Amino acid sequence: MTAHALLSASGAARWLNCTGAPALEKNFPDTTSVYAKEGTLAHAICELKLRKYAIEPMGKSVYTRRLNKLKKEEGYDKEMDGYTDDYLDHIKQILLSYPETPYVAAEQRVDFSQWVPGGFGTADCLIIGGHTLHVVDFKYGKGVEVDARDNPQMRLYALGALERYGMLYEIWKIRMHIIQPRINNYSDDSISATDLFQWADAEVKPAAEEAYKGPGTFKPGDWCRFCRAKSQCKPRAEYFAAMAKDAREHSDPRLMSLEDLGRYLKIAKLLKPWAEDLQEYGLGCCLDGKQVPGWKAVEGRGSRSFTDQDAAFKVLMDHGTAESMLWTKVPLTLAQTEKLIGKKEFAALVGSYVDKKPGKPALVPDTDKRPAIDNVTHAEDVFEKIEK
């Protein structure tokens, strides 16, 4: 079996909705970003800390040696230690909620090929106790908030875990946890084992078979974000054209209704990342010497920097410029200070000096988990009740 499944759990949101994506993506290289390497290192530290606490007896010297080895890896910084501690703290809360120690597995390979051809993955942490399976997933990225609700990756991991441990444990319920500490995102969801199997049979299996055999059908959406073919995908372009046509046909030619606004906002939400993908692809073509009609690559606005700042400042001071005019004393921001001190120590020492103000109102789809702002004035709030 190859190192990467064609229908991976991490890409499930994509191939479940767009069954044509996997076959198309095979024509594009699978590159690894700096952020992915950073996440891999953070996961390795999480695994070590979890093993020491709950799985594998480990002396202090052995643990310190292994941790220091990871800290020497490229991409490590001090804040990674604090965020991986957050991961362990959340797992501790689950473990301590049981009267007896539950079963714990770290970085466990799970197989869900009964529903997805060649389907397998690696679950960060599995906990089984009291007829409940906990699936815990650590996300180190901070660019995209990941929600545990109806999360197909988490559900596939749960299916694989049930296949692996179903004969050993009587599992009735699955709880799925996302731990994304860099953006303070901690979400969870639950589903019964019966409902999970029904979802797998009714939705996953037919979509997986169609995606595996190909060519599949194309359905662009938010899941295009991580598709390797997203910049050149023609069905994606045709999708936006069809949406724009639909909006025109259902609208007053003079003014927008609220229904029109909803449709246009949906287009705009997906249109911005698509335009950025096109820009990146077009620039790459031009830099490779290919001609994109109507476009060209040019040198952007450059930047300047001293080759030797100390030497330059000395010359200026020798010619009458005061040293105090060349240097400014600027305090660290709250975020920079927290990063320097560490999240937990910062909260313990100076948390009482932090004033958290509400964020600026933002427009989001109605599926967002945050409560809506209710600025509607109700009659009972304005007029006093008249007693009979």
C-alpha cells in the first residue's frame, strides 16, 4: 500500500462532494509546504508528551533526551511547547473524567477500506472507555479554522477505530474533538455508532466508489481550497459563470433584493480565493516563459535595507545626528509578549491586566457556529407594559 491513500481522510470533504477531484489531482505533484513540516514536528511532540503521560512508562532523562532531539528539528520554536501542552491538557480532561483509566492510543493507524477503497489514516489520539470512543485530532495550522461538527475526516477515523477495536470493546457513542490551540479553537461533536455506520453506507461508500473508479462528477465549493488542480480546474470556472447567470435571472435589473444579496455574497465568498488561485497560476506561467494573452509578469515594488546598519548609523552620528533620533523604544504587543513568556505563564502572571474587547462585527454564512448579533428592536423593549 502506498504512503498516501488516493481517497485520504484529510481530503474527504473534497472527494465526498467532488468525486472528480481525485482523478484530476493525480496529474499534479503533491508538494509539501513549510507549514506542513511544522505541523508534522508539532504532532511528534504531541505524541511524545501523550505517550509519557498515558501510554509508555518513560523516565525523565529519556523523555528530556527525546524532547530535546525534536527541539533541534527545523521549524521548532518555543511557542510549540506551549501549544502541545494545551493538547495534552485537553486529553487529560477526558482521561480524568473516567473513574478508571480508559484505553489510550497515540498516532494509531486506522483502516476504513470497507467503505473507501484503499482508505486508511492515522488518528492522533484514540480513547475508549465507558462505551464511548473519543477521537482527538490536533491541528497546528492557524490559517483555516477546523470544525469538529459533521467533520468527515474525524468520522472516517472513527470508522477505522470501530473496525479495529469493535471486537474488544462495546462502543455505542463516538465523540470527536478538534484541538487547534494557535487560534483558540476547541470544538467537538458526537454521533452514535449506529448513525455513523448508516452515514458510511449511505453517503461515503457510493461517493468513494465513484471517486475511485473515475472520472466522477465535479462540484466546486469551499473544499477546493486544498485541491492540487484548483488553479486549472475548468468546472470550477464554469461553476462561477453559472452562479452569476442564475443570480441575474432571479433579480430585478435595477435593484438588489435581500435574496439577490444572499446569492451574490455566496458567489463573492468563493470568487475571491478562485481569483487568487488564477493570479498565482498565471504568474507562474509567465515566469516559466509561457505567454498568457493580455498578461505579463513584471518586477514588483522593491525594498531597501542597510548592508551594515551599525556602520551607517555611526556615519550619521559622526555628522551630527543624535543617537536618540536614530533609535526608538517600542514595547512588545500583547501577542508578542504572550509568545515570549508562554501562554500559561502569561495568563497566570498578568492575565488580570488583559482587557478583551469584542471583535468587529463580521458577516458569515448562517452555518457558522457563533451566535448571531440581534440588533432588532422589539416593542416590549421600548414600551412599558400597561397593567389592566
